[in-house]
Amino acid sequence: MKTRIDMDFVLVFTLVAFSTCSGFYLPGLAPVSFCEDGKGGDDCQTLIQLFVNRLDSVESVLPYEYDVFDFCKDDNERRPSENLGQVLFGERIETSPYKFSFKKDVKCQELCTKVYTKGKSEDKNMLDFLKRGMQLNYQHHWIVDNMPVTWCYDVEDSQKYCNPGFPIGCLVTTDGRAKDACVINSEFNKKNTFYIFNHVAIKITYHNGEGEGWRGARLVAATLEPKSIKNADAEKPTCEGLPMEVPGEFDSDLKITYTYSVTFEENNDIKWASRWDYILVSMPHTNIQWFSIMNSLVIVLFLSGMVAMIMLRTLHKDIARYNQVDQEDAQEESGWKQVHGDVFRPPRKGMLLSVFLGQGTQIFIMTFITLFLACLGFLSPANRGALMTCSVVLWVLLGTPAGYVSSRLYKTFGGEKWKTNVLLTALLCPGIVFADFFLMNLILWVEGSSAAIPFGTLVAILALWFGISVPLTFIGAYFGFKKPAIEQPVRTNQIPRQIPEQSFFTKPVPGIVMGGILPFGCIFIQLFFILNSIWSHQMYYMFGFLFLVFIILLITCSEATILLCYFHLCAEDYHWWWRSFLTSGFTAVYLFVYAVHYFFSKLQIVGAASTILYFGYTSIMVLIFFLFTGTIGFFACFWFVNKIYSVVKVD
């Protein structure tokens, strides 16, 4: 398989990072060759089959299957097998009636004619649903040879944007305002009228295999131009004339004829391995991503400087002073050494903290492996649903580290209810996520959306959870409890030390609130692109940048937590266990605030169901991010506290 590696990727890879992985494909996605009629064979197909996917909208969270709308349907409909990720994301791919022979141009081919009779309630309901789809700007998503059929058009600054979808139609409102795609044609001007795109002009670009060592040709691009055309004679369409109007009021019979045309173009400059580039190039440019990385690096350098100053100067002087001071002077000393007898006192709610840390470890390892594989190109957009499938499978298989970390820490905290600890680790956080997911799925099911997970898939997810993840968690917990408790560098006094009066900035809440600001500052630009890919249905492929941001977030959470932990210990406040977890975990609260801002400022979502779905799914993201960042902060602080108290002399 041919794999193109970007120069940017090579450059950044040498810097121990990864750049955009746009040119990569999963091994196994082999190219398909096409030949003209009469020249085909086992290694060369003659018929090009166009597949249709579910329709979605930026104004609604509810996707719908192609068959729900009253479009032309394939008489011999087939559905390719879908992986778990595709099902969870609501993808529903099926064959369409659009079929054409390779290199055989078609001009104005009738597909079917839909007739809506006034007075028939069934026709009225189907037409109303179609008009609702046009009003909310629902988009088709078509696929040819595992590649999206794109609609390319000019945007500002003479740039071309290629959208991997195109609208059903558009609406001119009662006050004469052209909505969405209606702005492209001045003939779309009649008030309270819908204009349906009932004709598509498809252009297939191919790379000829002559002299390349393989038969036939390979498809390297598929574009279309949607048009609205009213054909006077449905049996002999001309694909010319006035736009196809669908009145806002259904007061007369209506006939819609769907047609298409196909042209083929040879272009040997485009290689099969880089055929997605023309779509990705038109996406948001990487200069914004580099700005994001530079912004994050500045924060990391600032924090690293602060930590280095503390480690090399302040902390070094502290340790030297504490190790040289007489015992009498020690009674008058102040600072972090004075709490050595309490710093490892087990925290309150140690059970819950250990459970959160076990789950956070599971999420951290899952995220790291998933992003690493995505950077290597194994989870490219060409391999649909692979990212979600990989994440779920990894999470299921990583139950053992979760059980081990949770049980080992719980034992260190002096806990004895090991059965409760194991059960909570295996069931608490996954149970919350599944309950939220199940409620969202009920709403999707009631609304008739294609994103509703079939009952069989829900059973399969439960089987993965209880059949694989839970037993693996039990195994990890068994080994964790068999191990001795983590040995602390200093003894814990029997009587707790009184904590002196704290200043405003060393009190728990202000410190926790401040702790999440800098980590969030590293990710908020990247977060915009991620939310765009989820809710605005834009293609996300910049996993190299995302992996860089992941590493930067890891460093920032660690350093911010260590800094604040040091300040609190210097103020003789030894309650650092929960605080270290919540300090970096508070980044998730800023994530939620940003998601609320994104909802009201960037999205045009309407309807109670879509709003509930948005915030329901966002809650799952926030919980996962909370456990992920909190775990990073805790272990960084745990290492720091163990390190400083192991090098100071304590009588």
C-alpha cells in the first residue's frame, strides 16, 4: 500500500512530536481499480456504486437515515457491515439508486419522480418532513469508493472550500430572506418557498494506471454541484429551466423529479494515497494550529521556569537549611518541613479518591495509545469509526491498571473494605457514563433519529463492560491488594497538627480555581476544532497537533499542581491529597463553561431535544476530562511530595 508522508510530519517527528497525519491510511484499505465495460474482471470493477450516509444538520443534534426522507431508494438496498464506532456515531451507510459505469458520461438521467397529492395525509407528512429538513439545513453525505462526494465552492479571499456534504435544499422566509444555500442563486427569491436540490452534476476524477503497474484506473476525487430544476416533462427531463419550488403552503399537487448527470475526468497528477488532500487543504489552516501550539508552549515555559526556580533555588535552600538547623531552632522554623508528621496522613473519603484515580489511570492510558495510533495514521478519516472503536476497545481492555492503581492507593490510605473498592472502581464512573448515554439514547429513539443505538449494540456494550472490563478490574485489584502499601518517606504522627490561619490565596477553593486556568489555556484553541468536528460535522484529521497538545497538557497540569502544592505546604496546610486531584481536575469545569459559550455563540441549534442531547453528551466529556486531568495532577504531586520529604532529615 502506498503511503505518503508529509514533510511537516517528518520535521515534527524528529522533534519528538507529530504533525498533521492527513496522508495516512490504515493498512488494509486497498485501492480499487475500475475499468470500462467489457474490460473488467476480478481485479477491475466496471460499475461504480454510490453509497449514502445519514443526514445531519448544524441546527440539530438529531441525524436521520437517508430512507426517513422521501428520496429515491435503491430497489436492491444493501448495507455494508458497520463497526462499533460507526454505530455509536450514528452512521448508517446504505446503497443508493445512483449507479454508473466507469468512463461512461451520463447527461440528465431520470432517477425517480415523487408525487404529493393534496388531501392525502401521508403525502402531507412526508412533504412536511422534507421541508423541515430544508429549513434546518440538513446535509446529504454521499460516498464513492470510500471517499466523500464533496461540494466545492468559492469562499472569501478567492479560496475554495470543499464540503463533504451538500444540503437537501433551502428556504426563502416569509420576509424574503434567503437562508443558507439559497444565497447562491438570485432566482431563489420567492417568499415562503422552499427550493429542493433535485439534480446533481457529479464529476469523477481518476488516475490512469497505464505504466503504473496496475490495471484500469483509480478514483482520486468525486465532486458534485447540486441544482434545483423544475422539469416540465418528468419522462423526458432536460435538466434546464426554472428552480424547483416547493411552496410553504401545501395547497396543490406537487411533482418532484430527481435527476443526475455524470462526467469523468483523467488527472494523473493526483496519487491515490493523497486523494483526500484536496478536502483537507480547504479545512481550517494549520497556521492557527501552530499559533495554538506556540501559545501552549509559552505557558509551559512560564510554568517550567517557575518550577525550576522553586526546585533549584528555593527548595534547595529549604532542604539545606532544614538539614543544618539545630533542634531548638526547628521549633521556631516555619515551612513545609514542619508538617512532615502529617503530610502523609490518609485523606478523608480515601475510597472515592482511589476509585477516581483508578478510572483516571484507565482513561489516561487509553487516550495516550489512541492518539499515538491516530498520529501514525491507523485511525484516519478514511477508516470510518476507527477512532471510537479503538477508544472503546482500549478502555475495556485496560480494566487491570484501573483495579491495580485503585486498590494499591486504597491500601496505602489504610482502607480495609477492599470488596467495595473493587466494585466501585469497576462500576461507579462507567455506570454514570452509561446511565447518561442511555438517557440520551432514549431521547434519540423517541425522536426517531438514526443516532439511536440499536438494542443489540447496547447489549454488546454491556457484555464488553461486565464480561471483560469488570473481570480485568478484579484481576488488577487482586494484584494491587497483594502488594504491600506504598512506603512513605516519613512517619505520620498520631495527633493531627493544627493548621494555621491561611491567606486568601492559600485557601482551598481559590487555589483549586486558579489551578485549572493555565492547563485550560493550553487546550482551548484545539478544543474549538474538536467541538467543530463533533457538533458542526467538520472532518478532524490533525491528530499530530492534538498529540502535541496532549503532551503539553500533561506537563502543564503536573507543573501547575506541583507549584500550588508547594505553596500550600509552605503555608503548613498538609491536606494535599484531594487538593492535588481537584486543582488540575478543575480544568474540566472550564471545559464545561467553554462548551456552554460555544453552544450559545457558535451553534444555531434549535429544539429542546437537541439542547438536552448537547449538554448530556457534554457532561460525559466533562466527567472523563475531570478524571483524566485530576489523575495527572495527583500523581505529579504525589511524586513531588515523596521526593522532597525523602531528602530532608527528620528526627
